[in-house]
Amino acid sequence: MFWTEILTAVALLLIIEGMLPFVGPDRYKQLVAQIAQLSDNHLRAFGLGAMLAGLLLLFLVRS
């Protein structure tokens, strides 16, 4: 049961991550170029915010 949920989450992540380059490859390239110009601290802050949002969403969905 546990591995099924983990693999389902990974599969959904891959589907969502693949949607952006599939739908708009030119815009995706621009976005990646802009992200590459951010400082490490900005990327870390964004990553922390994304993790906290994910934890909050997971808590709301699972409770």
C-alpha cells in the first residue's frame, strides 16, 4: 500500500512537470533561462515555499 501511494505521487509529479514543456516549449525555455539567473538564496526560498505549500496541501487532503 505504501509504495503504491509513493509511486502514484511520483507519477503525478512527472505528469504535471511534463505538461509545461509539452504545451509551450518556447515559453518553458524562457522560464528556465529566467530561473537560471536567480541567486541561490532566491531558489532556496522558492524551494522552501513550495515544500511548505505541499506539506499544507498534503495535511489538508489527508485530514
